Amino acid sequence: MREAMRKLLENKVAVVFGVANKRSIAWAIAERWAQEGAKIIFSYQGPRLEANVRELAESLDPDPWVAPCDVSSDDEVRNFFEYVKSKTEHVDVLLHSIAYAPREALDGRFLDTTRADFHTAMDISVYSLVALTNAAAPFFKNGGSVITMSFYGAQKVFPHYNVMGVAKAALESAVRYLAYDLGSQHVRVNAISAGPVNTLAARGISGFSLMLERYAELAPLGRSCNPSEIAETAVFLASDGASAITGQTIYVDGGYEIMGMR
């Protein structure tokens, strides 16, 4: 039935940041966007990830658009969007699925976070959204949608999430300010706050398996979520069906966020 209908993202160009491997949430989203007709431009960070990203991109398109981008470098962000300019005059969707904090900042107490680790977490996890959205803004010729990935640790304390919780709180605030700035350009900015999903990044969090167990015990749906469900939400937010939604954090977590007694 879907093949007979007009695809939701037909003729749209989407830029995707955050694919590391086939288990990445960013990959699940990119795959669904491609199925809905979007042309995807992939980024990768460094030579170590290039082969993975290119192989995945080629599984969607025999002529994939792929370029490097270390989001901590203004020069690399600029060079990446020069590559985008060489391929297309417009961008319609941007996915920011990037977060990082040094492993030692996720152990022990948040109180002991070093200045350097705090700066790294905020730069990679939060400022990168601002930098990428700013670079993409001239390409949003017909409005657009910016989507980033958050987590409930932005609102409540999750042991061992530490500085990443603070970074996610800042990220959600950045979503609101960017939504305000870009509203007149008809660009919408939203966050998806996903429940715990077994990704490479998540496995670096101490106590992650316990987190999954708690969601299974307490979430109204009896579980967290899976990448395909997050991807479906991202399709909606990227589509014209979400044309009046901006500055929001959308929870895709089995309903865990609504529960008061835990």
C-alpha cells in the first residue's frame, strides 16, 4: 500500500549526522527517510567510520552522497556544507544524532566532572546542533525540519549519566531557542527523547541494562522503544504532517516519562 501512495518525503534532501554502524538510531532514521523518497547526504567522523558509513549509504543508493565532518571543527563543518552545495541547492531536513562525553565523566559523581570533560560534552553534544543548523540555514529554501536526539536524563537524574544529562538539558533548551530564531524561515526544530536503546553509545553507560529493566517494569507499555519506532517519529517530524510543530521534545519511550512513582 505504501508503494502506491505518494511518499512522505518525496523530492526532499536530508542531511544526516550520527551514523556509526547499522545499529545507530541515525541509520534507522536515514533508512526510513530514504524509503519515503528522501535523498540522503551522510556525514562521517574520521577514517575509522568512513567504510561503515559508505557501505550503509551504498545499500540505499548506488550513487551515495557522503563526506567527512568532525563537528568540533568549524573548518570541517564549513567544508561539509561546501560539499552539500556541490550536490544540491536546497536541504529540507537535518538530523543531529550526536552526543559524546569522555568515559571517565560517566563514572563516579557528576560533582567531580572536570572542566575539560564538561566542555567536551557540551561542545560535541550541544553546540554542534547550533553550528550545523547555522551552516544548514541558507539551504532551507522552502522551510525545513531539524531533528535532534535527546533522553529523559535531561529532566531527571539517571545514575552514571552525569554530564550527559546536563548536556541533554542544554540541548533541549537549544531546540527551543533555535525554533524561535528559525520560525520566520518556516524551519521547525524538534527533539525526540527516546527511551534506552541498545546502541554502541548506550553500551558505554554504566548500568544501562538496569535502565532497560526499569523501563520494562514501569513504562505503561511495558518496554522502552526500538529504533524503527524512533524512525517512524522522525518521518513524521520531517514531513509536512508536522508543519505546525516546533520547539518540542517528543517522548518515544513506552510512556516512561509520564510515571510519577518509580
